Amino acid sequence: MGTWKTQACDQSTDINGNPYPLWARGVYTFTGDGWMQFYSEYYLDSQCSLLSTSNPPNDGPSAVYIDWGEEIIDEGIPGHRLLLSGGSGSNAVSSEGFYTISNRRLCFSETFVLEPFQYVINQTRNDLINFNRCLIR
């Protein structure tokens, strides 16, 4: 599936939850061997157009995915069934959901939340595609 970024450009916060003058987009790379690699890419402005020169190394948390292939999803459009597993030990989670590519955007079912600072794999499955939080090239 390649490398995609969040459309959302969210402001960073410090450990106390106070706004910090950096914004970020999440960068997600889906490799051909079943890995989803994630990191936050930092910007100096709220439109995420001025890339920060102090970006950390691209070594965020990874997950494993299995693409079970194409099928018609609940919205009546073509999509792919996906198993996504992340975390380790007692924090490991896995869940199935769907994704579709629509208008050059990669959109996931609400089971998976891919954001600028983190991704979440929900244990409660929701197959409806969230077209408001898609990834872009």
C-alpha cells in the first residue's frame, strides 16, 4: 500500500497537556512484507506546510497487518478486509476491519484510528469506514 500521511495536522502538547508550538502529521508506511510502520512528522505551522528541521528519527511503533483481500464492504463499495496487530505482551491487541482507497485517500473502518501522534486498534469492531479521517499520499 505504500506510504501515507494523515490529513489531520494536530498541535503537539507537553506532558501536562499544554499546547506546544509544533504541529504534526502521522506518517504510515505499509510494507510488502506485512508491517505498518508509524512516526510523527513535525511542522512549524498549523497547516503542516513548513517542515521542522528537528524531526526525530523515523522509528515509531510498528504493527503487523494481513490483507485478507478485496470484498464489497457495508457501504456497498469495494474494500479490503484487514487484520491489524500492535503492541506487545499484555498490551498486544489485534482486530479485523476494513480499508478502501477512495479519491486517492486511504480510509479505514472505525476499528482503526490512525492519527498524527498515535494509532489505536479498537477491540470493539466497527466496520463502517470513517471517511473523515483518511490518509493521503
